[in-house]
Amino acid sequence: MTDSLGNWRRTHYSKELDDTIEGESVTLMGWVHEIRDLGGIIFVLLRDRDGLIQITAPSKKISPELLNDIRKLRKESVLGVKGIVQGSSKAPGGVEVIPEEIKLLNNSEQPLPLDPTEKVKAEIDTRLDSRYMDLRKHSVSAIFKIKSTMLHSVRVYLEENGFLEINTPKLVGSATEGGTELFPITYFEREAFLGQSPQLYKQMMMATGLDKVFEIAPIFRAEEHDTLRHLNEVISIDVEVAFADNEDVMSILEKLVHNTIKEVKKKCKAELEDIDVQLEVPELPFPRLEYDEVIDMVNSKGVTLRHGDDLSRAAEKVLGEIMDGYYFITNWPSDIKPFYVMPHPEEPEKSYAFDLMYKDLEISSGATRVHQHDLLVERIKKQGLNPDSFQRYLASFVYGMPPHAGWGLGAERFTMCLTGMKNIRETVLFPRDRRRLAP
Ligand code: ATP
Ligand code: MG
């Protein structure tokens, strides 16, 4: 038998209890984290969003019926407690609550699919299978509080800097950058795809006069490989700015990253402690390395790479050993960057593309874009794509498209940097990879 919530409402979270409210009556809500029955006294650790609070039930002070109800509690059951706050040097947090009345709001079956007290460690797959239970651990929920703070401060920063938030379709009729990474879907009687990037849409917005736009939304990539930094569905923070070039948007990006780290450090002290991370605010501006320089650096460390190659994983790793923190790689070869990236006018094999790296991890790619229609068509053809499938996009370049630039920042990769997580799956509530489509 369980009790109804009735008119009981939480008056305090665990963190709000301290000796200033000693003697006051409070109502707490949460889960039974642990229960210790010493016969004459029972200790229940109640867990809520913010932490743990000790409920102390001495047989001398409370009724035998209440003691009996407390004795029957099982781990992870949902509990409401009305009681009196009392100072205690032994209790975690310096206070405990002497119960006067409890409500068992729901029972938990035993054994549990995993241990929220973290005494028994579980593999990531077990944890993801029972994510609702995994997230009861504060060391796990902390990651998502940090991610939420990051997304919030990104939004505030961009809005304060004159950006308009937009929403572009995720059901699309043709490929953004080439066909290999797309998920095909059935769209009534024809084939469509899940959007791999808002790229073409945010560029079309540049021809509208809205000038500075951003979008925070899912992107879908049919990446076949199984790595610690790729998923098939991630959140992309996308920015596009008219009358601007690569330098302008790199400056926006580094300031945004810098500001976000400051905000997270300020607002997520407890969460950073929960995951044992000391966040350092990087200095501005971030170092800038040229692609050619990077190739030479990597080669000098014994990882063979030719000028013109994309960075291999081995190359990223040695680079991460040399470069500590955030840095840009600029002047990428045009051939290994998408068609909408602007080539240098005098040296067209080089481009105005950049990546933002954190140690060995790429977190953002951006560039000055091609805004001239004919050059764009030429670039599309050169990359083996058919301009006909980009007709509607290309049309926006015919009637007054200003010069523009932008970038896409992976929200999960950035969260990895903020939380020190080595596996991107840790930064997504319900990750989607080649093997996982549920829950
Ligand atoms: P990588 O080379 O690491 O596979 P990419 O160059 O293919 O990444 P972009 O197309 O440049 O990725 O996307 C911009 C940003 O979006 C990346 O820097 C990254 O932060 C994020 N991103 C893209 N694809 C993925 C993915 N499959 N999983 C996680 N993040 C991704
Ligand atoms: Mg990239």
C-alpha cells in the first residue's frame, strides 16, 4: 500500500537545510538512498535533486508505528517526510531531520538494475539501459546541469550580441554536403533525409537582411564508425553572420567559449565538484595554427601525414599532446572542406576554413563562405555533386547575397570539454549510436 501525495508539498530541498532553521518543521520529498537500522535508531538517507539529508529516527522519540513504517522502507522508494530540523555534528551537512510523519509515495522493486549509491560500478551499456536510474547519481546528473547551463549561456550571449534564434527543417529533400552521411527516410511517396546540418538554410538566411542568426538543434549523421566522440544524433550550435569573414566569426566563437566557461564555473560549482573537475578559463585570443604548420608538427612527431590530408586520429592525438587547451587550425586545403567554403583568391587550393580544437578533439568547424553564385556552382561540381540538386539554395545567391561566414559547434563535444568526459555518450541522455536506438 502506498500513500497519496494529497496536500503535501516539498518545503525545502536538502541543500536548503542548515542550522539557521533548527527546530522548524519541514516537508521533504525524495528517494530512499540508504537505510541503516541499528535497532534502537534508524537512519534513512533521503536523496533529492540537490543532495542527501539524514532522517534520524530514534525509538525513544518517535512512535512505534512510525518506527515500524520506516523499518519497512526499501531502497529507492519514493518518500515524503514531515519532521523537525535538528543540528547534528555527525550528519552529512551538519543537520538531520527527526520525522513526525512519512508518506510512502511509491515502492521500488529489489534488486535494483544498478546501484545509485555508486558503491557498485556499472558498465556504460548497463547504465544507459537504465538511464532513469543512472541519472539519480549526482555525478551523472551534474553533467546535464552543466550542459543546460552551457546552452543557456550560449543563448544569452548570442542574443545579447544581436543574434536572432531560428529554426530550420530537419526533414530535407536533398543532401547538404554530399550524400554519404545521410539517413534516408520515407516521406510519403518519395525519399527524404534527416538533416545533417542547417548549413544551407542558415546561408539562405543571409540573403534576407536578418544578418546574424543562430540555431541550436539536432543534426543527424549516418556515421558508421564506433568512436568515443561520434554519435548519430547530436545537438549543433550553428551561427551565421552576414557582412563578416572567418576572422570575425572566429572572434565570436572564442569569446562565446570563453564566456560560457566563466558562466559554468560561476553557476555550477557544486556540479563541478560532483564530477571532480577544476575548470580553467582559457585566455583570449586562442592560439591559431596554420594547417601547414600542423602537418609539419605532426610529421616531426613521427605520424606521417601529407599536405592535403585530413587529420587522422593519430595526428589529432599527437597534436593534443603538444597543444593544451583551445586552439584554432586555419587555412585548410579547399579540397577536404565542403563546397561552400571560400578558397583564397590567389591560392585557391587553400581556404578560409578553420576548426576549433580542444586538445585532441575537434569541437567546431567554420569558414568564410562562398557568396558568388558562379564560384559556388564551380565548387559544387568540383566536389562531384550535381548543382541541379541545389537549385533552390543556389537561387538565393543570384539576387543579392552578401559576403558571410559562420560555424557549427558540437554541443556534446563542448560538454565533453567542460566536464572532462572521455566518452561522448556520457553527455547525451539517450545516445544514438550504431548499436543503440533505445531507450
Ligand atoms: P569529425 O571530423 O570529428 O568527424 P566533422 O568535421 O565531420 O567532425 P562537422 O561537419 O565539421 O564535423 O560538424 C561541426 C561540428 O559538429 C564538429 O566539430 C563536432 O563538434 C560536431 N559533430 C559533427 N558530427 C558529429 C558526430 N557524429 N558526433 C558528435 N559531434 C559531431
Ligand atoms: Mg569539421
